[in-house]
Amino acid sequence: MKLIFPMISIFMMFSYSNFLIIMSMSLMFLFLKFFSYQMIIFNKFMYMDLISFIMIILSIISVLLIILSSSSLKNSYILISSILIILILTFSSLNMFLFYLLFEMVLIPTLFLITKIGYQPERLQAGIYLMIYTILASLPLLLGILYFKNSPNFVLLFSKCDMTKSSLIFMLAFLVKMPMFFFHLWLPKAHVEAPVEGSMILAAVLLKLGGYGLIRFLPLLISKLIPLNMWIMSISMIGAAITSLNCIRQKDLKSLIAYSSVAHMGLVLSSIMSMNFIGLYGAVLMMIAHGLSSSALFLMVSMIYSKHHTRNIISFKGMWNSFPNITFWWFIFIASNISAPPSINLISEIFILMSIINFNMLTFIPFIVISFFTSAFSIYLFLNSIHNQPNSKICYSSFNKMYLTLMIHLIPIILLSLKLDMMLF
């Protein structure tokens, strides 16, 4: 700790990007240093335990990496900063009504980020899909929170677990935000139409709001979810298999990665619905792993688009010859996306597999199907983009800060798998 602040001051004298790199590495050090302690902050309006701390650190690191990787932030820095502030307040709020307000408020800068800074004319349709799905699904949550007018914070929910009339009132907002299969149509449109900053923050943190809210409301819903959890797990796992199969026929790179996010969030939802500690632990690890690897994949798609001016997989085949610098990173993050060792993705899938098999042995079958189709479309993507005969000329190398950003994405994916006892909550 004594060496961090002199190092930061030294690197600030060199460049702004070097300062951002050291800030990201310092946050990772704090992430590794303090996760071994059961840190709980509690007062009238603020509640922070280990899960909240994980999400806040993930949000800060993601925004720092967005600032480091972006070539021009003059149009979006206000929106990115406001998203970060709202996310920190959301993850640390104790009052349920305040949590709902912040949960919905984060949609406003996200909508402006998609519709104002996006490039394609379909961005307005994507913004409408985003608002309609999330706002309509969140209105029942508001009614449910107003029902608990005498217990407005999460801690007092433990004493009123049997008062809910319908668990779907509280769950629907989080199922749409994750998103669950059948409620996922807004996500591919939002990812495809958003700029690189919007895609990275959406994949890294905003999808995790649904899982975080579901974990927070789980003590309230656990008595009413027992008849429904098998249905939710079945829909999530079958939907993850279908979206993984759908990834094989995708030609747009952004759309492919967005549909793979739906498959990963289906596994997270199934793990939470197993209602045991191993499943909850695996879901949190999967949210961390997906937030880092998916954000890096969207960054590499932006790098490829800046060189080839297309996202069609067929158009830039043979990248090992035309864009050799990206080949290594493309292989590393595709391997982490299919949970290859020694990434944290593999550890999270092992915990998720243990939890759902402990819940019901038959869930092993769709899990095998999901793993097979995920590996199939990832290998298909890598072979068709890196190999084959190239159609384009050799590209100039990207800025070094892009590769440094990818390295910072990779470091916690590898290091967190080496010391899992830090994140026991």
C-alpha cells in the first residue's frame, strides 16, 4: 500500500492514459486486498456488504477502461460519468424505494447514449425497445415496494418474508433487466445500435443490476419461489441453449456477442434459482467473469470495425494476415468466453453446475447442450475470422492503450481464479 500512491504520482507526470492504467491496477489491488475481510457498512441510507463492494469495484474498473479505450469522449463523458454515479448509489442503497428510483434512473443516460451517440438509424427503435421493456416490467416492482411501506429497507425484509402475495411482482423487473429468455429482445438491439462505450458499460455492469436486485430481494421471495423456481430454471436453460444455437447463424459480431450474453445470464439466473450458497457464489463469479470478458470482446469488435468498417464475419476473414496484433487477444477472450482454464469463467461454471445438479440431476442435460453450442459458435467465430483467405489489406496497428486495456481486462480474469476464498460472503 505504501508504494501505490508514489507510483500514481509518478505516472501522472507521463500521460493521462498511464494514470488511468495505474488507477485501474490500484483498484484491482484494493479488490484483492480487502476481499478477504467481511466488510459491512451500514447506516440509515447506505448498505454495503461484499456483494455491493464487488459490483461497485466492477463498475469503477469498467468505466476507467472505457475512458482508457475510447478515442473520443467529448460527446459521451457526461453520460458515462452519470451512469457510474447512479450505479454506485444503486449498489450501496439500503432504502427499497431509493433503490427503485436509482434502478430506473440509470435508463435515462443509457437511452441518451444509445439514441444520441449511436450510428445506425435503427437506434431510435432500440431505445424504444429498451424503455418499453424495462419500464413496464418495473411498475409492478414499485407497487410491491409501496406495499411494504412500514419496512422500507432490505434488512427488515427478513422479518416479513411471508407477506408477499405474488413473487412475480418483485421479480419481473429483474428478469427483464438480466435479461431472461422471452424478455431478451431489447438486448441485441441495444448492443448493436450503441457505441462502443455503451456496449461495454451495458455488458459489464448494467446487465448485473438484474442479478444484484434478485439477490437482494431473494429473502423476501424465497417462500413463494419454491413452486416457480423449476419453471424459471427450465426456461432459462432452454433459452440459453436456443440463444447459443442462434449465435451460430449470426453474421453481425455485435449481435453474436449480445446473444452469448443472454446465454450467460441464463446460467446466472438458473444458479440463483437453485437457492443454495454454491449457486449464489457461482452466480456472482459468473457476473464478474462475464462483465470483464464480454466488455473486452465488444472493445475488440470496435477495433476491428475501425479498421475494416464492417462487422460482418465473412468480410474480414484471414485476420491473422491483415490484422495480426488482434489475433492473440481474440483467441484469449474467446477462450475465456467458453470457460477455458485458468479463467474465472471456468470456476464460475463449475459452481453453477454443482448447484443445479444438486437441485435436480436432469439439469445436467441442458447444461451439456449449452456448453457444446457455446464452444461451437466460439470456435466457428475464431476460425472464420482469423483463418481462411484474407480479403483485405494489412491494417495499421492500433494504439498501444487498446492492448493495455485488454491486458487489464485479462488480469483479474486469471488472478481471481487463484484465490477464491477472498469472495466468500
